[in-house]
Amino acid sequence: MAKSKSDAPESHVRRVTWWGFGGNILLAAFKVAAGWLGHSQAVVADGIHSLTDTITDVVVILGSYYWSRPADDSHPYGHQRMETTVSIFIGGVLFLAGAGIGWDAVTSVYKPHAKHPGLIAFAAAAASIVIKEFLYQWNMRVGNRINSVSLTANAWHHRMDAFSSIPVLIAVGVALAYPQWHLLDHLAAFFVAILICYAAIRIILSGFRELVDQGAPREVCEQIKHLVKTHPAVVQVHNIRTRYAGNLLCVDLHVVVDSQMTVYEGHRVAEQVKNLLLRKGPEILDAEVHIEPEEAALPDGEC
């Protein structure tokens, strides 16, 4: 049965991201208002930071309309790498946000809090952590289920936002009890900035590995090899090549069959092997199967 439009992966991406977009807008408004009413510059700044999160939400939503397009003459392998480009962009935004938090923590270390914060500011920082962690869990669960690198990257953006609210929560909490201990705010902010930059670098490097056509790990290639060898007509599998398109694999391999097999029979075997890979393989987008006679078999152990 064909999937309905609402069941398509890009539909899930857009739906989840739209909810995150709305959550960011409401959360930003709440934190700015609470920071102003509660006399907390940190919470106001955190609210403004939440507004910048909507940029990546918009990029993911717009990008999903592009990378879900079918293959065409200009893009015979499809448009999935647009999703990789989006994830790299998100990683760049994350890195800049982390670097900005770290720089602000270092340069303002000797600046005391201007006013004693109120409980509403503390509540806003706590609510930000809870809501952002919920958005992280939801985005990550759906992203893993539909294999969306942009959604999982955006999920990490939500979690990093939750982490960045932790030093704000600590600063407001400590300032409520001990106004003179403002230094803890800066130390915690710098630690969180390191975590944000680390996550951003991981996302960016993952995207670049795909753009330079890094193949799948050896264990994945072995999994493909063993799966193809379950076909009764396959004598050997070798020359397995892989590359990623988004979070899916494009596979190119050579299959050795009986030399007496007709061209038609060999073609049927190739189609059956391809369908086997698409049905049971490790998240395979497409497979190119080359048929060879037994004389082309390699020594055992070579692939």
C-alpha cells in the first residue's frame, strides 16, 4: 500500500519542526517578559537567544520541501544532500551560539548583576529547560525513526538551548540567595558553551564526511555482503562501494553467478538482489547490481 502524504518522512519533519517553531516563539516571549518583570538581564538575554532558534526551524521547514523532491535530470540521485547541507548550517549556527555564550561569559566575568532577580525569572529559566528538553526528545525520537539528519541536528539544537538555560537558572537561583556569588553564572555559562561547540563540531563533521563521499563502515558493508549471499543464485559478492545521500546509503556492488546463466536470468537475479537490499538492507536508498560470470570470482576473503 502506498504511503499517504501525511505519512511521508518530510511531513513528519515539518510537523515536528512547526511545533518547535511555535514553542520557541512563545518561550522567547515568556522569558523576555519574565526577565523584565523579574529584573534578570540573563533571562532577558536567554529569551532573545530563543528567538534566534527560530532561524534553524525555518531552514528545516523550507529545506524539507526541497530534499523530498524525486530525482530529476539535474539531480539523478535525488535531492537528499540538501538535508545534509541544512544540518551543516544548523551546526554552524550552534557553534556561533556556543562561541558567543563563551565569549560573553569570559568578557563579563567581573560584571555584577545590576538588580536582585525575582522568582518569576527563576521560573522562566526552569520552564525553558523543561520545554527545550521535551522538544529535544520529540525531535530526536522522530528523527531517528525516519532517519532525518536535519531533524536530529535540530534536536541537538533544542538540547543545547536547554543546557544554555542551566547557567541562567543557576545564576538566578544563586543571586536570589547570595547576590555576591555572580561568578558562578559565568563559569557555568563557559562550561555549557564548550558543550555546545562540541556538539556543533560533531554535526558539521558528520555532514562534511557525507559531502566528500565517505563510505559506510566495514561492518555495514559486511552486512550487505552477507544479505546478498542469501540469494540462492549468488556465488560471490565483491567490489562493494557505498556513499551516503542524507542518512540513506547508495550501494554499488558486483555479484558473481553461474557462467551458463542467460542474460535474461542474470538480469532477473540483479533485480531480485536489488529488491532484497531495498527491503532488508541497512537503510538503503538505491542499489546498482553488476552481474559477472564465475570466472570473475575473487579469492575467498576479498570483497
